[in-house]
Amino acid sequence: MSLHQELDKLRGKALTDLKQIKDQDSLMALRIKYLGRKGELASIMALLKQVAKEERPQLGKLVNQVKRELEIAFLRVSKTIGDRKSQGIDFTLPGIKPPIGHLHPLMRVQRELEDLFRSMGFMVLDGPELESEYYNFESLNIPIWHPARDMQDTFYIKGGKPDNRWLLRTHTSAMQVRALEKYGAPLRAVVPGRVFRYEATDASHDHTFWQLEGLVVDKDISIANLIGTMKVFLSGIFQREVEVRLRPGYFPFVEPGFELDMKCLVCNGLGCRSCKQSGWIELIGCGLVHPRVLEFGGLNPKEYSGFAFGLGLSRLVMMRYKIDDIRLLLSGDLRFLEQF
Amino acid sequence: MKISYNILKNFVEPPHVFSAKELAEVLTMHTVEVDEAVDLKEKLRGVVVGVVTAIKPHPKADKLKLATVDIGKKNLEVVCGGVNLQEGMKVALAQVGTQVRWHGETNWTSLEKTTIRGVESAGMICAAEELEIYDPQAVKYGIMDLSDNEAEPGTPLSQALGLDDIILNIDNKSITHRPDLWGHFGLARELSAIWQKPLKNPENIPIQNSRDIKLQVKIAEPDYCQRYLGIVLAGLRIFPSPLWLQRKLLSLGMRPINNIVDVTNYVMLEYGQPLHAFDLAKLVSPEIMVRLVKRGEKIITIDGVERKLDQSMLVIADNKQPQAIAGVMGGIASEVNDNTEAVIIESATFNAISTRQTASRLGLRTEASARFEKGLDPELAYLAIRRAVELICQIMPEAKIASQLVDEYPRVAKKIIIDLNLSWLEKRLGCQIPEGEVMNILQRLGFGVAGSSPNIKVTVPSWRAGGDITRPEDLIEEVARIYGYHKILPVLPKFVITPPPKDKEQELRWRIRELLIGAGWTETLSYSFVSGENEKLLRLENPVDKTKPYLRQNLISSMAEQFESAQKAGRESIKMFELGRVFLPSSGKMLAAGNSKEYLPDQPWHLLLAIYDKKAPVFRILKGVVEFIEQQTGTSFKPKYEQLNGGWLAEIELEGVETIDTVKYNPLPKFPAVIRDLSLIIPQGVLWSEIFAEISKISPLIENIQVFDVYEERGSISFSIVFRSAERTLASSEVEAVMDDIVKSLQDKFKASIR
């Protein structure tokens, strides 16, 4: 049998065998059998040396042709086997997820606010939770005899001095004078954090909750500046243009003091359940920094003015996720936490 | 505080008819926060006065009757079970559609046409209680009897009873700084400024004097009592007040008592000036002493409680003993009772701070002390006593004035005059208000304005001079709130662009959160309050939960509960963490005041990791995650590991932890590594750290040793040893020689055997 004939026979046999192939493993075995380093085609090629010199180029060409043909045939079969296999995957099965952790919803929103304020050039400050009467009340223009002390029921701590008792801060405003003492003016800062009120708990009250305080002090800061800044900030948080309104509000450390309401985003001011039919949502207590507070912070109120604002972070979280019971926030209930 | 629109209208005429919502809005936008505005008329819509013209028995029920009720335009057939139903009786008839509250129910429902035991009823004859109306003559299981009322059938009940009113509920916190707004008169004064309508000042008819009784008042402590007015009224007969007065008090949230006490309370609600009436016969003599408490004095107050007084407290005394705690509460001894014939009416101005201190020391907060502690206007005291005398004489014509009006006014306050620069005002507002308008607003609010632009002199009216308005900043609000905040357009402040400085500790905490969440851990937050008996813990003076009076010193103590309840809930795998402050008795770095040398207790931030898993080697996972954070953040922690209920916890202090960027690039190795695995059975008590140390020192060619399998129960451990040289490719014979050394040394030293 000539080499020529042997090649033909090999080609025919390989192509017949290929038709029987159903999976990649047997395909691979077949490939080794015919096209492998020690396969049948290789042994034919080894015989080329024994052929007469003048016949070699033609035969060599033929061998290569057969080789290429088989390669393509193998490839084609390989592809069709691949297709058949991929049809066996159920693409609708759920993906296998990496382990998932959950950021606490309070921290989720706090992070968002911090980022927003940082982008507006505000420092983010962290203050002590156990405070002195001086920073929590007195330096905020709330002397001992002031009726406003009753506005915030306070947890007192044993220890401290009788004229400057220790307490758990009732508001993040307690950082105002600390910030002024440390950084002076001009100042742009926010203070997020845990605050405490001595009160009974129910679905909408907890003795521990989160606030975010903001303070801006510079030359010639005005009410118009306060409104402008609040509008930008709220639009950033709610990712849309918001309408706000100011109305009188009382906080001893600002003068004048305001309550800032945001037009209800659910009903657009028409009145609905979430705004208790008023069309507005009470969101932020704010005002121009009281001259006494500037003085306590070591600044001259004739030279500087500023505004301060405080918002209930816990309330914002509850609004955002429609959480109906504030106590869930510190419950540690994983069924709650794992939803965030 | 509740406010009646009708009483407001006695003092100021509204420019048009206001709905409850509009009225609330006007006050909220310009003056105070209105929590709720209830239109009584709306609440009673559909309820009319009717006359029962005929009564028939109900064919199927003994206790029910069929009444024909004339409601003016028509007659209605109504089923009624009231025990006092009579022919000719005037009744309150709720027509279909009215909101009613059934006996014993808490919710309001809309009345529908119903069939009661087979007979159709076109409405309901109501009991007062079902409409939330006070009725002193109410009969049990009876209906409201309106026979005394003159109203024609068909008249709306709200009109017939004078309940045609809007009741506003003012948020008291929003008037903490406004002593002038603790009564209707003050709010009417605000509305007169807003509406630009004149305030109807009460007619200043002088009180007639009498010399029957010589009333004397001595103020021993003018610092504590700025003004004291007193007058004697005699010929009194003590009865329940007329119904209109009782209803008015009830709708404003006060319980009627008797005609004298009711008048003093009503005038307080009208004017915001607390009054007191002493039974003259119970005093030693008509001599009033306003003085401090003498050592050992006590008083039984009208609530029946005996109260020990201290010498800082102001009392109103006769010649023998205290008869009232000034500005707080009267004594039971001289309380007005059914036999009282003559009273001294007191209208005084007590010092705000001392009243507040006394009330808080006694733990006795009253309507009176809440007002005095804000700092009342002494001028108000006169208006109020005049009104009280007028009202008593009006409802009890036999009453007569029996003394002079005594007016001790030792300290007339100086006028407060503020220099206001109008261009400064404009800067603070951030908008321009015409000068004329600024002056006009101030004048409407009762301020005196003198001088010319830009520097004007503003005189503060007496009712705002109690500390409320003392400096120009206080005037910004006055102008702006009447002008309207909505007219101030937003302007962004001009800032220098500077990136805010960063706080490394805060950044570390955010980074830790990110890493842990990426690694499958869930963040929790727990309360700062814990139980325990550790005397070293900081302790609350007034815990809400008496079983948890301490502040947490570590996060384990506060988070353990959450961890345990997650386990109890049947969780097979828990990975929780908390970042929070803990509280230590030692001093920290924060000063207690800017000029003090005292430091607040240390309050470092801690991180707590808590893990539980029925199947996995939790300690190694925990240790692994701690090492992972350390490596990723460039920190080095001192974790405290602790076992809890089969789970493991790691508590880490973050205060003062340094973050160093430890990422270091090493040139890639030029020569390949050779890796050999080894599985050992090691006797109990031998630690991995010892094996590791032993292997490490055998050859400098050892680059790394990594554990990949551990069966602790069997004492089996498997690991890979990586060999590499920086100068050449290692021959396998070289590595085998080292491996032999390693095996031999482990066998000799630890009695380890190859598996």
C-alpha cells in the first residue's frame, strides 16, 4: 500500500470515527490517536523519510492538506459538542453570591450625608457622647435656670463637678463650641452621632438616636445663605429639586431660630398621609448662630456670623426606608439588618 | 396650650373668615407652631336641636322606643333607648352622616341609616358623651337634655351650645422664649400685627375702691417679686360656674371647680397671668407678706401633699404661716371652699428664675409656674386682676369690692432701648426690606421706633422686655417673621475652595466597615446602657431601665444580648460587628470646659466582632478577619478574644491605633520556587507556632510555610513549604535534603509523625 493510499485510508477512518463522537473527552482521545505527537498521522509523516526524494514535496504537501482538513473537522465537532453541552445549563438558576454583609441603615445614610457635606467643603467632626453641662447647655446659651433645659430631658452621670455635671449629650449641637474653640473661623463642619434623651420609648421615640449637626461661621453669613445651603443639601440627598420653607422655631443657641420644612415629596404639597395632610415635612431645626455662642467659642459676633442646623438622622432613615418602629434600629435583629 | 378662636376674636377682628387650617397656618408661619386645629363646628356637623313630639313603644324591644323628632323643616322617626326620653324634650339629634363615637368605643364612625330590630331609624338621639360634650346633668344611659336651651328646632347644636369655635393646640416648646404668648391676649396681639388690625385693648374702667377692709401687702423681697396686686371681694356665694364658663374651660383643657377658682383659671387662659384667690376668713388678718421661707416651715398644698420648704423659696404668708408657694401652688388652709364668703384675689409678678428653681426643687410643675418661669410682664398683672374682678361681678352680681386695689410695684423695670443699624439688618437677612416697612413692622409689634436711617433706636415693649429681646440680633426675627420668610430668596454663601481636613480615625472606621461588609459581616448598633455590679463603671443618675444603670465599658456587654438572641432565633451562622464608643472611668483627652483643667471620662471607639457557626472553625475565621483588616488598613490591633455560648468574640480598641501604609513592592523572583507538602500527626499540646518556628530556622531557602488543612481532633496538620533561592534554580535533591532535616527535627523535637 502506497503512502498515498495509507493517507487516504487514515483520513476516511478518522472522519468516520469523528461522527461517533459525543463528548469532549472522547474527542480529545481521538485527537491524540490521530493528530497527537505519537499519533497515526505522525507515524505516516515519519515514513516520509523513506520515500524517494522527488516524491517527497508532493507527498508532504498532501500530508499537510490531510492534517489541516482533520484539524478543521475536529474543531467543527468540538464546537458542536460545546453547543450541545451549553444547552444543558439552566441560566435561570440563581447565581452563587459571595458572602454578603450589611451596613447598618443609620451608617448608610450617615455616610451619604458625610460624603455630600465633604463635597461642599465641610469637615466631618466626631464629638464625645459623654459631655459636660458646659458644652451641652451653658455654652449654647442655656444657663442652668433656663426653661429650655426642660425641652430636652437629660441623662446625668454620677461623677463630675456640681457646677459642671457630666451628662450624655442631648444633641450634636454640643460640638458647636468645641469646634469653634479648636478651628476658629471661617468654619464649615458637620457632626453626625449618637445622642440621648431621658424618655420612655415607643414606636416613634427612643432614648438613643442619631443626629447630624451643621455649623457654618464666616463674615456676613445671612438667612438667605442658610436657605440656599439647605436647599442644595436637600436636593443632593433626595436627588431632585426640593422646595423648602422657613417658619419661626425656638432653639436658645440660634437667633433667629427656624424650623425648616420640605415640601412633601410624596404628594408634592397637596397633603397626604406621610405629611399628615399638611403638604410639608418638618425636617431641620436651624438658625443664625446666637452671638453668645460665638462669644463662648472665642469669636467676636460683630465680626463674624454664622448659621447652624440640626437634623434627625434616625428620622431621615425611617422616612427613607419607611421604617415604622424606631426601636428596630438598635434591636440587632438580623431579619431587620440583613435587608440593607 | 389650647387656644379658642372665639376668645381671640374678642381681642382682634380677623380680616376675613378663617378656616381652622388657615388660622393654624398664619400662626405657624409667623409666630408659633400649631400642633393641631380642630373646628368644633365640623366635628358636630349634622347634629341639630330637635323636639320630641311623640313617643311610641318599639314593637320588638322593651327597652327601645320610637320617637318622632321635629328638626324644624321636617320630622324624623328615630329609634331611641335613652332612659330619660320624654315627650316635649329638646334633644341633640345626629342626622345620617354625622361623626359619632359609640359608648365605650375609641373610634369615630359615620352614622348610617340603620334598621334596629326591624324598625328603620333616620338618625340618633345622642348622649353628650357620644359627642364629647361636657354635660353636668348627664344621666346614666340617658340622652342629652336640651330643654333649657332656647334654640329653635333645626339649629345646629354647635351654635346652640356656643361651641361654634376653633380650638388650636399650640406646641408649648415653641413658646419657651415667649412669656407674652401664654394666653389668648398675647396671641391676639400677634395676630393684630400680622393682620394689621387694631388690638381691642380691654376697656380700662378703673376698679372702684372700697374701704370696708383694709388690705395690706408687704413685699419683703423685691428681687423675687416685682409687683403684687391684691383686692378683696366679699358677699360671695360659691357655686359651680355658669355652663358657658365650664364648657370654655373644658374645651381649653381645664377642669371646672367653682365660680371663683374658675374665674381665676379662665383669666389666666385669657391673659396668661396666673391668679390666686385666698379665703379671707382663713387668714389671720388681711395682711399679705411676700417673703422667703423661715427655717422649718411647711405647707400642705391644695393637692393635699405636705411639702417641706427651704429658705430659698418665696411664699405668700399671713402673719402666722405660709399660705401659698409663690407662683407655684396655693395652700389648702386658705383654699376657696363652699363656705367662702370673701376672698383676696392675687395678681403678681414673681421672679422667673426663683419660681423655676422652687418648682423644680419641689418637683411641682403647674400651669402657674410654667408661666412665671418664662418671665411675665408686670403690666399684665393689672389687666388680669381688673378682668377677674369684672368677671366675678358679672357672673355673681351680689359680689362686691371690699377693699382698695393694693398695688405694690417696688421695681418698675427700665425701658430697654436697642440700637439697630438697618444696613446690618439687611446683611443678616440677606435681602432688602424697605426701611419704611421695617419700622412699620416693629411698630405693629409694639416696639417704639425713633431716630433716622441707618441707625434707629428701638424701644422694647414691656411684654417683650423680660429677657426675650435684649440685642439687635433679637430684632432680626421680629422683622423677618412678620415680613415673611418666604420672601427671602436663597443665596449660596461665598466660600474659599479648600478641601476639608480629614480625620484619620473616622476614615479607619469607615474602611473597617467596608472591609467587613465585603467579607460578609453585618453591622449592628447596640445601646450604651448595661447591667452589672461593677463599681468601676460609670453610672447614670436617672436610668430609664433600672436594670441597666451603667455605661458600657466594652461593646461585648451591650452587644452580647443581640448575639444571644440571634442564636436563640436558630441562626446557624452569625457574623456581626459593632463600632461604638465605650465609657471608662479614667480621664480622656476632652476638657469639660474651655477654661477648665478637668477632663471628661475617656470614651474610646471600639470594634467588636462576634461570630457563631455550627459547622465552621469560628475562631480561625475570626482571627483571619482580624488579620485581614490589619493587613488591609495597615494597623496592628490588640484584640481581646472571648468565648460566648459556643461563639467567639473579638473586642478591639481603635483609639490611638496607627495606620501605616505597609504595602511594599518586592521585585519579582528570578528563579522558580519548589513546593513540598507535608502532613503530620502531632501530639496534643504542641502548638503550630512552635512547629513554624522550628521549621523556619532549618534553612534560609524556606520562603514561606502555609497551613492548608487541619483536623484538630486527630492532631493532624498539613502544610506547604515554599523553597526558593535568589541566586539559582534549586535542584530537587537540595530540597529533599532540607525536607529530610525538617522531618527529622520535627520527629525529634515534637514526636511528630509523618502521615
